[in-house]
Amino acid sequence: MPIRTLGITFALCRCIRPVPLGAVAALLLLGASTCCRAGIDHMLSYDNSGIWKRNYQEFLEYGLITAEVGGAVWEGGETRLGRTFWTSIDPSTTESHA
């Protein structure tokens, strides 16, 4: 039996498709995401102490570059580890120019 509403005719369907559980869960999470961020996106104050100190970050960066170059020169390109060091230098140099 068709139902007529606002000039549009809708036919009643005898079979109702089950909604996948994943779609229901995604809609519920999407609806709750605006009010329940769990503090993920919050502003932090500037912190230049402890492990976040800029000197320690630079020491780690330059130490890794030194280890890459030193390991590549020491091992050469004939061993597996040497090839790994040499291939890791390529992205490091291109990233430093970006």
C-alpha cells in the first residue's frame, strides 16, 4: 500500500535491510567526536627544559648524522649494513635541503 506525503509517493518495503554494525558505530563515534575530544587537541605552553630542550634535540640530530656518515664510511658499500648506511644518507641529504 503506497503512502502519499507532500505529493511524493513512497512504497512500503516488505523487507528491511539490516544496517551493518560498523556503520552504526561510525555514526555514533562521529556524533560524539565534537564533544568528547579527550583533550587531544589542546594548547601546550612553551617548554624548554628536560628532554624538550633545544640543545638536546640538536645533539641527537647531529649525532644521528654523524653515525650515518661514520657507519657508511667504515662499512663501505659492500656489506649489508654499509649499503643500509649509504641508502639512509640519500634521504637525509635531500631532507636537509628542503
